[in-house]
Amino acid sequence: MTWEISGWKPDWQSNTAALLSQRRERLRSLRGHRIDATWLVWINDLDEWFADLPVVLQIGERQLEVCNQKFDDLSITWNTIDVHITPIAWVDWSLTWRRDAHPALSRAVGQTIREVHISEHLFTTSRVHPPDPLQQHDTAAWLLGGLVLELDNGYLHVFNALDENGLSDEPPQSGPSNKMITV
């Protein structure tokens, strides 16, 4: 894939412990600060969000850049993207940055971040061939799911939507196959 997003250099992590060892303090420092603006890459020709590229949050003087890819790769970078420069990707569509373009982002603007979490989900596979029960082995692993910001009134969850970003103003569903780890 070829893309050019001003100075963005993604730092992909697929392990929650590694991500937190490198970014815990910086993520914690977001608590108590307000989200001032948000940006997404927009497909002009289709008038829709291009979910493969970063979600950008302006939080005071800081800019948080979040992007998901593959099953569990999460990149969190800071202050590298200039949203005034037209993004270029591997597609033929005309792209631009659009401010507060998703309902979950619009609801987050103006709210203060109360807590920061990392979401994980349990990924389980079962061997179905050969059908001999003695040879069937299930495997399970916790996969890095995304970044959850707990706000004054609700949440902002930037999550992995199978090789692209997803956005929600709800926390991940609680249960035995989903969890949030407080930063």
C-alpha cells in the first residue's frame, strides 16, 4: 500500500503490554483535557469516510493520531500529521481531511477525557478438519482492539474494524470475550 499523509509515520503495535510500556504516561496525560476538534480522511467522489487512514484528535496543544490495520495492529502517534495537506493513498479517489465528520466524533468534541483505556477482544479458532475429536485443538488469544476514551458524557472508541478503523460513542461490550484495560 502506498500512502502519504504529511509527516505521519505509523508505529504499529499488536501487543497491549508493549503498547502500554511505550505510551502509558503519554496516554494518561490526556486525562482532564478537552477534545477540541477531530479529523477523518474523506473520499470526495463518494462523500464518505475512508476508514483505512488515521483518526486525528486535537486535544489542546496536542494532536493524537490513531489508526488500526490487520486484525490487531494499532498505531498511536502524536503531532505528526498536518491536516491542511491533502492526503494521498493507494486509491484513485480524491481525498481530503474533513473536520468532525462522524457522529461519534461530533459528540466527543468539547468533552473532557476522564479516563483512557485499551480494548481487547478474545479471538478463538477451532480446528474443524480432520473431524476427529482427538485431534481438534482450539486456540485463543487476546487481540489489541483499540483505544477507548471515557468522556464527561459517554465514550469515544476508535477500534479495529477488520483492517480499518471503526468509531463508536459506546464502550466495547462487556463480557468474557471483551475487556478494557485502564491505562
